[in-house]
Amino acid sequence: MVNVDRDRLVETASRMINVHSFTGDEQRMAELMTQLFEDMGLQVQWQQVEDARANALGTWRGAAEGKSLMFNGHMDTSYSGREPWLRGVPGFQPSAFVDDGRLYGLGISNMKGALACYVEAVRALQDAGVRLRGDVLIAAVCGEIEKTQYGDAQGAQYRGYAAGTRYLVSHGGVADMCLLGEPTEGKVVLGHFGALWLRVRVHGNFIHTAFSEGKQEENSILRMQEVLAAVREWIPTWENDSANAYRGAKAIVNVGAIQGGFGWRVSRTPHHTDLFLDVRVPPTKPMGVARREVLEMVRGLPHDAEAEIYVTAPGAEIEEGHELVAAVDKAHAEVFGGTPERDVTRWFSDASALTRYGIPTLNYGTSTGLMDVEKGENLEIHGLVRTAEVYARVAMEVCGVA
């Protein structure tokens, strides 16, 4: 019988929350993970991804030849807590607190709660005297959040999209299969969409306001109005194309940003204006095909619009019949009393990099911990406890008990 220590789990998760680890500044969190791994007697591998950024990989060695299981979780948080609209929300600060059976704090949902569950799952197995045949790996990685360097946005804080996991798998962090504890509301995510980020640029003249009379049709911002209208007409064709659907879920396109002109010098018309799109791509469509189709759309836009694709983050999927899926189904049923639902998500996860390194990966975790408008990011503690127990049972099923 595996017994999860509720208080220890909350303490571990709280320690993680209390370490600020926004993208680009994850090293102190990696140091905490290393300390936890050492206290558990795990073999520790420190991976220095770049200055102030590291991965921490802990391995609980199996007693005999058996399949290996990786638990993977990112240490960077979706927000820094320093955003003007979040500074006054306590649950978006790196300071943990408990209220009415819920644990609050920056990153608890995405995804320090899962990291704490991984640690507690192994501890619970150790406490019970269980020895597994195969290895269990806990990978705490940097740089997963959906972001990238672009233009003036340069530096480690913009290097996400599986930056840490790509380093992990190319430096020894591999296993037979992987469970990712992204917040899935207790559902099994067999696959998720990928993303293609596209910049569409329209050129125009660059002249002083005094000489702009009668030349509005040459203003790149006003030209972009026509381009945007054409893009909006195209979006439904992408979203409703059956070739872009996956397991009953439609692809989606987001108009994410527009940049043009100079707020500090509106006495000049902008020489160009940019439109930025996030095009979600099903895991069944090769990125090369998606690229070709999107660029074909741009060629049909007015004003000789030009395009640049600056992010291609493929989706991921695992087969329904994979043994890891069966193990999660079984463990979830034992703990929660019923088979978990299936889900398809349009967000990105490190499964993208893992599956392309030959590591079948599924996403299964706690609730999304949607923002409480007064208190912020949070998770139900009872849900964390049960999720940790599921992870422990999955490890026994996959790795085998010696």
C-alpha cells in the first residue's frame, strides 16, 4: 500500500512556490530540485543549459532490468508576478499560502504542483519499501512556456518553447516513456496541437505629416487594415479544414499582435507595419506542409504583403493502445474510482520535443487552477494528494516491482 504524506507534499510544493523561477531565471529552482533529489538518494545530473538556467535530473535506479519512466515538468512560470495587473494578487506571487483546502502561489498550477507530486510519489514508494525494476527519472526543466525571441525581445526570458527539454534529451535525459503532469483536469491528453508563428509585413512610405495629404493609401497602417480583413476571411478556412482537425478538435488561429509606427514620433508615417499570427497545427500535419499552406495564403494578400515564419513547434501524440495510457487508466481508476476522460488540447507541451526523440509521452495532471480574481493561482490539496498517488501507481505498473 502506498501512502502519500499530505503535509510533506504541501511543504514540498510550498518550497517550490517560494523560489521565483520566471523564464530565464530558473537556476535557483534547479538548485532546490537537486537538493530534494539528493535527500531522496537519487542519482543527480545537473545540466547547465545557459547562464542562470539549468535542468535538474534525478534518477531512482531500478533493482533489475525493467522499463524506465520519466516524469517531466517545467520550472518556469507562466507569469513573473511583477506584471502591473498581477502585483496585487497574492496567488501570483512567489509566496505560498493555504486557504480552505487549497494551496496558492505563483506556478502551483503550471506546473510546480506536478513537480511536487513527482517527488512525493517516489518518496511514498520509498517509504513503503517498494523497489522498482526499472528506473524512474524526474526531470525538472527550464524554458517551456510558449514564447520566443523576436525583434527587440532578446534574452533568456524569451527562450521558451521546450528550450530546456531539447537540451535534456540531447544530454542523456531519455527514458522508455514519459508522463507530463501539465494541468489537464484529471483527463488523459493523448495528443495536442503544435504552433506556427507568422509575421505578415506590409510596407508603406515614410514621410512627415505635413506632406502626407492625399497619400493615405500609402500608409502601411492603413494598408494593414485591408490585409487584416483578408486574413480574417482566411482564418475560417484554416479552422474548418478537416485536414487541420485532430480527434474531433478544430485548429485555431489567433491574431496576436500588430506593430507599426512610432508612438514617440507620430509626425511620421511608418515604413512598415507587422501583423503576428499564431496558427495551431495538428500533430498529424507535417510542419513543412503547414508552412507551405500558410505562405500560399500570404501570397494572395493585398499590397504585396511578405511573410516570415519564426516559430515552428510541432504537436505531439501517443497511441491509445500504448502501455503508459493503460497504466494511467488503471491507476486513475484505482484512486478516483473511474476511467479518466480523454481530451485534446491546443496548448503546447514538452511532449513535442520528447516524442521527436522517440519517447512516447502523454499529459495527465491536476486541475488548471484557474485564476481566483482575488487570490490567484491555486490547486486543491486533496487533488494534489490523489494525483501523487496515481503517479506512484503508474511507476509501479510501468517499471515493475522487483
